[in-house]
Amino acid sequence: MARQGERSEPLSVIFEADPWPRSSATEEKLVRLVDEGLLRPRTDPSRPEWIAPRPEEEVPHPPEGYVVSLMEYHKKGFGVPASRFMRGLLYHYEIELHHLPPNSVSQAAIFATLCEGFMGVEPHWDLWLWFFKAELNTVVSGGKGSPRKAVRVGSCIPQLRGPAEKGGRSRADEYIVSKLTASNKGWQEGWFYLRNDGGGLPPYTGRVIKNRPDRWFYGPPGIDQHRLEGLRECIRILRQEGVDAAAVVAAFHRRRLLPLMDRPLYMWEMRASADLHGTRMSSGTLSGEALMRRIRDALGTNAPEVPPAIPMRPSPGYIALVSVILC
């Protein structure tokens, strides 16, 4: 696979990561996520969909067939069984679920919704690679000038690419405006055990990522890049029409779905006459206050004062892109 965009030497660190924080994920908090339509309810007492860690557990030891998840992921749009796009993202970067920080889960959920809900296509992997690379997250291990330390949780950060050439346009100028929250304080403490339905997610090993693999910078093969022109034009039009991260986050929460969960229906198939069982996490309507709370959770101070209302396909009034060749 060819590289696309910035070239950089793989970043590595030699210092060990800090230990896992003790989990703050209690059964009460996880049930609250269920009540909010952000986590599947437990239906199988012998093999529950999720398990809260015991108070005495200092580091994760998931049972066989479970992975380590974080409560914040489920607020950002992740669910199980994980979507094909989410599984592909983890396997492409060769990471485990807990290696993503919350904003990266948000970014993946926004991209998936942009493709499914606004363009009417499956989340397009080469288009993701066109816009995003991944960086290694590290922390300073001491005072100024001290070596940087690897982190156990949130070590892989997909982010929009800069200019491919000096003086060129950043991919952020081509993508929808997607400024996310600057703070997910304490999110690493919210770990719990999630049943790995179908074995679709990479198993938990506790591996600490100490170097940035070359593949984190890979872009779509050069021979295929011209096929993305129609999709990129779609995004340009959507951005021009006011579609941004806030509008996308509001749209999928209004539909009461998790974009990074495998569903019976794609978003463009969610017509009023369709059977939405298994696609929506709840049949209830979110209040304006609850919707704004979820938007602020994802965008922080970048959130608007009122929820944006740009319809997704196939809602009446959605932005039609019939003049654009998608592929």
C-alpha cells in the first residue's frame, strides 16, 4: 500500500507506561449507560454483555471472550457487535480497542455517519486513509526536557493529515469542520469488560505501544486515489451546506443509534416504514437538553448553543447529492 501525505520517521519511546488507574466503572454507572441507550442491556446471566470490574482489581484481567472497553467510548458512538469499519480500523492500525482515545472514537463515528447518513455509502476505507493518519500518544515523564513515556490507554491517535507538500492545503480544509473537545478528563478510569461478540475485536493482551509503525502513515494506493474524487466533492458540498461535526453528532443521537456498531440497517435505509429493531438503541426521543449534553460531551467548548438540525438520508429535506458521481 502506498503512503500518502506527510512523511516522518517512526516515533518511539523507551520508557515504560504508567500503571493502569483503578477503575471507576461501577455496575450502577454502566446501567445508567444502558438506560441512556448507549450500552446493550445484560440478557445472559451466564455470559453477560458487560461486566463491571471488582473493586479490588488494580489492572484489567478480562474473562475469556471479553475485551477492555471504556465508558467514554459508548458515549461517543461505539457499540457491539462492532461495525465492519470499526473492526477494520483496529486491525489496520494493529491496535486493541483501549488503544484509542475518546476523541478518536468520536472522529471515527463522525466519519461513519458522514458516509452512511449524509452521502448514502458504506464507510469508505480509502476515503478514511485519504483524510487521516495516526500518531503515537506519549506523555512527559518528568520536568521540561524529560523523555516521553508510552501510555497504556489511548496510545493511537488518528488525526487529519496536514499538507502533502510544503505550502499545500491541509486535509482539514477539505473535510467538514470537526473540532472536538479538548478535555475527556479521567476517561482512562472508566474501564470495564465488554463481551467480544463474534470475536470481531482484537483480543486484549495489555500490550503497550512504544513505537509508531509505518502503516499508521499509509494512505490509499496512488492508483486508486482518482476514485475518491466524487466522494471528496460530496464532502466539499456538505461542508459548504453547513454540515459539521456538531450536525453529524446531533444527527446520529437523534436517530438513537451507535455509528460504530453493526446494525441490521444502514442509516440511509432507516425509513419510517422500516423495521428499526436492532438498529436503534432506543425508540424514545431525546429531549433537547439531553441532546445538547451529548453534543457538548463530544465537542466541548466547540459545541453550538442549540442543536443543529440538518436532516440525514432519507429524512425529508436532506441534502441531495444526485449530481455527484460517488465512485
